[in-house]
Amino acid sequence: MLEYISKIRIAHKNRLESKELYISKGIGQNFYKEIDHVFSKSDIKVQSMPKGSIDTLLKVTGSSNFTIFLLSEDDELFKQDILSWKGLNTLSPFLIVPVFDGEKGKETIENLNIPKDQCYHCLNLPIHPKSLESVIHGGFQFLKLLKEKHELEETLDSRSKEIYELTEIGKALSSETNYNKLLNLILAKGKEITQCDAASIYLVKNSNKEKTLTFILSDLKLSDEENHLPLNEKSTAGYVALTGEVLNIEDAYHLPKGSKYSLNLRYDKEYGYRTKSMLVLPMKDHEGKIIGVIQLINKKKSKNVDLTTVKITEREVILFPEHDVELALSLAGQAAVAIESSRLKQRSKEIKELTDIGKALATERNHHKLLRFILEKGKEITHSDAGSIYLVKTNEMGDKYLSFMTSDLMLQQKEVTIAFNKKSIAGYVASTGTVLNIEDAYDTPKKAEYTLNLDYDKKHNYRTKSLLVVPMTNQKNDVIGVLQLINKKKDNDIILSTIESMEKNVISYDDRDIDLIASVAGQAAVSIENNTLYQNIENLFEGFVKASVTAIESRDPTTSGHSERVALYTVKLAEIVDRIDTGIWGHVQFSRDQIKEIRYASLLHDFGKVGVREKVLIKAKKLYYGQMEIIKNRIDFIKRTLQYESSQRRIQYLLEKSREEALQLIQQEDIDLICGMKEVDSALEIIINANNPTVLQADIDNTIHDIASRTYFDIFGQTQKFITQDELTALSIKRGSLREEERLEIESHVTHTFEFLSTIPWTKELQHIPEIAYGHHEKLNGEGYPRKLVVDSIPLQSRIMTVSDIYDALTAADRPYKKAVSMERALDILKLEVKDQHVDPDIVNLFIDAQVFKVTQNAKE
């Protein structure tokens, strides 16, 4: 600031300014000649006061003049309005020296109608020439100091405003988080503080091959070749970026001889523009590194001027003053720091996004959702309008092809698969493993092996412009798919609804986009492979579970479908519970993995039956399969024995008795045989009825024991009982078809299930499967098995499964040991189970109210 004030003082010292002394005619003609003689050899111009008002004086005085009015007390000007005098003061610095007759000046000066601060001195007649000369010279020196003071004050005020404005600009730049808005703000402020017509920003970009200057923002419509300038001294922006010098060019059409840089006049010629003055400044970060260039064009004399023609430009455009250079440099420094800060924030954001993407990719198990997530994140971080994902697949012949998986575009069926060759863009990337960054898909290199299929654009009035196609490569460096991003937008919020908007707002992908998408594609490839592997494992496990269920049901075909139906009921109940957010279920939630856990536990809840003897497992009646046949055969043998013995006695009667006596005995024998046969048949019928798994009546039990006490002779002549002790024990079962040891063996299937499932190395998400299956025969009151748990010790999932298991067991058809009951009767039985404190009443109510029992009907439909 002090340096700037010093420059102002030097300018004042070197500036030529006129000094004018106006003498009122009321003072006298002789006095006028005397004064003119006194100042004849000085730089003071002596003139007579013109006739008229203050307005007349406004016309004769100028802004560069120092004026002193020597007025007599009778002069009419003293009577002018004081505001008129102040109007004079705004144009030029002046002083009034009143001249009075005698010593009355001091008394009457207070009554004069003139600005008191403009009365420099008061003179009384007669005036001595030396005194007059001293007063006048002193007055002009005072005016000069006064004017310098005013200008310094104006300059200080202006500089203070500029400092404040630069501070506010700094605050605005540092607070702007949107990168594109930040660049627009820099451009707007650069134009505002320097009062120029147009501006551009170029940033230094580091590519794999070389550094370039990339056009970022401008008021001018730059051509494609001007978007990326090689970093050399041939252009003004390149020169400044390399050298760090400031270029302040008065006329871009007349550059200094020997200049290394030149101006590209294409824009001026094409649009009738006239680039005249230019101020090109480097943007240096806090380390002095040049990160870009600000280019300001055509400094205007007045900010309100519109440079609509070349003629106006020639007249109104001037060289950027040193003051503008200082302001612009300050702005450039702030802009560089703000841009670097924004870049760092952007990089931090990108790193976080990539980390979050990696986490999300690692946890997503739904294949379709995973692919959609990859595509959406790819679009989001590159500001892309659309995209597609293709995965490499192999057909039965072993030939590779690209299979379309997901896209924002409405692709036809024929576009679902693409040949694995270089003819298509996706095929080229998949087969070569290279990245394609295409600036304009309608203008691909002539030697390119690939072509763009324009059918979609034509059909849907779309304009595919910029393309970034990246291979998705796994750890083995095999390409497993292709991520294709379409039309990078200048701003993510822009909606590309028309071809015109696409032409205007679509830009090419840069190195940052390639790096980001390469990282996403790499993570995506690993996740897709892991997800595919996970799905294969799940499919394998699903196959194992189904095979296990088939193995169980093959041992007991009468229960076919039971496990699947129980799983359907249980999963449906769990999903309903999860959706309820009020009441007793409000705090209960089941995750996707927990639902899967419930399903597998339901499917495998009876797997322990493989540890139960098959004859016990499929035992439909009290006797094992085949035992009744043995008894029937035995009864047949007994009946044949009765017939044989009867025949023997008949022969004996004929041989030993008379004819009449023998006939009588034979007739009685026939009666006895018939009675004996009926008695044996009745015994068999009682045995058959007793074999059914119904409640055994006391009289039947006694009859069975009577039958068991009867004997016959076998073929060896040994005495045998009608039914063996083992058969008697079975037929004496009071309820159902199982003996106590058989019931315990059947119940042991729960423990076998738990022990079997516990040997499987379940993942963390499925680790509760053994425990859930273990509790499906427990009852709330502790009367269940095998552990006799009470309500608080039984997992909720197990309690849900218990209701499903009971309902299906009641309604399932084709059970040889019981008839299926109706849905209504089964629900009534469930209510009775609630009353007996066997099952959870809330789960039963939910099962009934939500009509969960209909889920198997829906599954069939």
C-alpha cells in the first residue's frame, strides 16, 4: 500500500496542471493590471471574472485546473446559492479570496453566502503586491496538497474496498464445495474485478504420455483442438504455464517482435470478435507450483459497455493497468489454492467412495443387485448419463461370448449377446483387455477395428457421444466382463433430454475418470467372481439340502413334501413378523440371512430320521410290516392243522366205529371244525383290529391276552402260542402304534438332527441352524422333547417352526397311520395346543389371521 501511495505522489509531481486566478471587476481595473504584472513571470494565468452565475464558472474551470477567485464584497457571485458553489467544487479544486474595503472583512465574511471552508484568506484594501503574491502562491500550494489528499483518500478507500472484496472472494472460493461452481466463480470474479469482457481457465493436466493444458471454462466457444493444448510456449496460455510470467498484451494482433507465443485467430474470424487487450496470469499453489492459467480478455473503459462490434472494441478496450494486474494476481493465487483444496477434497471423497463401493461390493450377495450397484456407482463417480455391463460367458462348445446383464438403455433381445471379437466396442475391450476412451462415438478413428451400432440412437432419438469402456479383470488377469459408460456430463445434475442438450453438455472422459473406473472395475470383477462363486456354493448347498430332504423322504415316502411345506409356512410367518413394527412383534426383525437360516433349519429339521431304524420310522401299525403276514400264515397253519386233525379223526371213526356211529361222530366233527375255524378267524380279526393305531379298549386288551394264551402244535410237534410275547406286547399298545422304546427312538431324530447339523461348518450368518432345528418339538410348558425346555429357553424361530410342523402333520395326506384332517379341524387342534400350553398363542393367532396356511396353495398355483 505504501508503495502504491508513493507512486501516486510521483504521478502528481509529474502531472502538469494549470493555475488560474480570476479577479472580480469590482476590485478595479488598475488593481487588475497591477496583479497581472505581479504574476506575469509565473505559471499563474490571471483572468477577469466572466459575467454570469456559478454555471458560467463551471464551464471555464476544468478538473485539472487549480482555481482561485479574487472577489470583491459587492460581487454578485457572493449572492449565489451555496449549493452552486459546492457543484463547482466537485469539478475542480478552488479557493475564494474575498477582498474588502478596510478592516470590516472579518466582520462581514460570516455573512457571505459562500462555502466557509473554501475561503482561504481575507484581503483588505489597499493590498500590497508582495502580500498578494504570497497569499496566491500559498493558496495554489494548498489546493495542490488538498487535491493530492483527496485522491489519496479515494485511492485508500478504493484499495480498502478491493481488499475487502478479495477477502470476500477468498471466503467464497474456500467455501464452495462444487468443483464446477468454483471454476465458474473464479471466472466471474476475474471478469468483475478487472472489468473485462471475457475470460478462460486452463488447468495443467498430467497424462501418461505428456503434460497438457486442458480448457476447463470460458465465455468463448472453443474448438475441440483448443480444449487440449500441448504444454509449450507457442500459445499465450502455454507460455505463461511454462514460464510463470504474466503477459499483459495491449493488442493481441500486434504482439512484440520475437514473441515465442502467438494468438489463434480462429475464434475471432468465425464469430466476428476482436481480441485486443489480454492479461494472462499463472495460477500458483502455496508451493509455487503452476496448476493452471487465467486468461482475461478485453479490458473495458466502462463495465457497462457491450462490445458488440469490432469498432466498439477498438474504441472502448484498453490495456489492463498495473492495478488490475495486482488484483488479478491476487485472485489467481487464491484460485489456485481453492482449486487444489477442492481437488484434495474431491480425491478424499473419491477415496471414500471407492472404499464404500468396495465394502458394498464385498457384502452384496444378490447378483442382479450387485451388477446394478456397480453400474450406478460407475455412472455416479464419472457423471455418466448411461451405461451397460456385459459378462464373458462360455457356451456348450467352449466358445466365449458377451452376455448383456444390465443397462439403462432399452436393448432389444438380439442385443443381449455380443460376439467375442473386435467388431463391437464391448467385444474389442473384452478380447484385447484395453481401455477405450472415445471422445465422439460418431467420429471414431478410421483404422479402428470396432464400430458403434447406431440402431439404438436412431430408434430412441439418442446421441451416443463420449464413451468409456473398461475391462473387468480378475486376480488372474482374465477379463470376466466389460463396464461401458456413456456420455459424461459437465455436471451430474444435468438431464440430457434432447440431442441438442447432449451435444452441448456432454464432454470427454479424462484420466481421473479412467483411474476411478479402472479401480471400480477391478473391485467389481473380484466381487462378481466372488458372488458367482458364492452363488455356486449356495446352489451346491441348496442341492445338498434338497438331496438330504429327498434322502429323508425316500426312507419314509409317506411324509413326502413335509419338509418343504414346513419351510414355506415357517418362512412366511417369519417374513410377516419382520414386517410388523408395532405391538409384541414391533421389536422383532429378521435379516435376509436370518430368513435363509430359518428356511434351511426348516428343510433339515427332520434329517435326524436317518438315524432311526427304517421299520420304526415307517411303522404304520402296532406290528411291524410283515409281522401281520406271519400271524396270518400262522392262523392259516392252525386252521389247516384243525382240518388235518379233523380228517384224521374222521378216518379213525370210519375204521373203528360202526357205520351209523361213525356218521354221527363225523357230523359232530363237522360242527366242531366249523366252530374251531370260526373261532380262529375271530381271533385273527381281533388281532387285525388291535393292530390299528387306535386307543385300545380294555375288553379287547383282555381278549388279546386270551388269544395269546391259546396254543397249537407246530410241524415239529412243539407247543406254540397263537401270538408270541413280542407280538402281544405290540398289540397291547394302549394308544398309537409305537412301543415306548420305539417312541423314544423316533423322538431321538431331533437329537440326531442337531448332532448332524452341528458337524457342518456353517458360516456366521447360518450358525444358528442346528439350534433352531433342535427346538421344533419342545413345548412351552416343558413337556416337549428332547430337552423339555420351557418357553423362555425355546428360540422364537423354533416356536414358529413348531406351529408349522404341527399344522402340516395334521393336514398332510397319505399318512397310513392317520387320516388327514381338514384345515378348519387342524386350526381348532392348534387352538387346543395353545390351551394346553404346548405352542405359542401369538404365533398361532398370526398363523390363522394372516392365513399362512394358504401359502402351500399359492406355491402349487
